[in-house]
Amino acid sequence: MRVLLAIPVFNEARYLPEVLARVRRYVSDLLVVDDGSTDATPDQLRRAAPMAVIRHRRNEGYGQSLIDAFGFAQARGYDWVITMDCDAQHEPAHLPEFIAAAHRGCADIISGSRYLAALDGNDDPPPDRRRINSTITWLLNETLSFSLTDAFCGFKAHRVAALRDLTLDVPGYAIPLQFWTQVAAAGLRVRELPVRLIYKDTSRHFGGLLDDPDARLRHYMDVFQREMRRVGRWSAEVETAARSLLAECGSTT
């Protein structure tokens, strides 16, 4: 079984050397997608031990970095691609657990969850992020018949053959809304794996309008509606649930 670890990065010079050193203990095939970094990240990548690197000339978005990583894995015949972030908020020691779960072959998507279990050392997330995560997670469960506990964790293992059933084109942070909608439409098997909840820097931001929680939630809901229509799952019942949930959360975010 060939496994690729893919790490999207954007201006992560602070954490990159440590993250690369730690993940190399567990994986041999490594891809870094540098999303147009303007700090020391490109120089660090040039000096690092050999690895595959995709570099965007400009910042194209977190979602585009994932899409490029999936395409790389498909083109090179990998069986699984694991994605994790480079901000030291994903614990590399969990990698053997993802690989073992992939070997068992009982799922197509193995999604890390920071809320599935109360692991030692868990941090408290920023309130607006936890609130929006729980809101969107509930909506996906209600409309797509999932039983997720964490809709936004980027620490995931993906069966590469299953990714061919998805057509992903959301370049930004809203890609989980498109991803989960298409995973449900394709009938892919999903399981969650508990991972540590780590927040090194609660001041990190999304950029632009998405730094406002209300705007971020509305953007997520817009992407969700569009994608549900695309896969033929939008209905009056789903629209009512979505509008009700957005109205309720709008007064608290």
C-alpha cells in the first residue's frame, strides 16, 4: 500500500522545519504544497531533505492546495493520501493510526476528529470556531445522514481511488462543505479517528471577510446550498433547515 502525506503550507516558516522533521519519522513519501508563501518557507523547502513540492506563484487558497495534492496522488499511483496542516495543530504521532486504519480497508475517508474523544492535552478552541464547526457539523449530519463530530478537521486519510468520484473546485476554506456533500452523493464510507485538539495560536485568521464569523458562516452556507443543488439533494426541507439554522446562529455569532 503506497501512502502519500500531503501538507499545504502558507507562510509557515515558524513551524515548517519541526513539522517536517517529525512527520519523517512516520512516512517516507511527502508532498508539500506551498500556496504562494512570501516568508522564509520557500527557502526552507529548498534546503530541506528531498521531497515533492508544488509551489503556487500566488496564494490560491487552502482548498486549491488540497485539490492539487489529490491530483498529484492520483497521477502517481498512490493508494492513500493523508492530509495534515503545518501550523503545529496536527499531531504527527497520529499518523500510524491513520495508516493502520487505511490498511484495515473499512473506509474510504478516515477523518480526524478533535471532538470524538477527550484526549489528554486537548486545548480549548476559539469560541467562534467551535460554534461554527458544531453548527455546520449538525447541518451535514441532518441533511446527509452522517454521524460526524468534526466537519472541519484537515487531518484526513483519503482512498485515492475514491477521490475519482469527487469533482472539487472550491479553492478556499469552504472546501469541506463541497467535500462532504460529494462524499455523501458518491456513497463513500466514512469513519472518524480521534486526534488531539491543539491550538498553538488562537489569533490566526482566515483573511478578508472570513475573519468575521457571521460572514464566514454565510459563506459556508452559500457553498453548501450550491453544492447540494449540484448533486441533486437540495429540497424544501433542506432549505428550511438551513435557513432556520443560519437565522438561529446569526444572533450568537
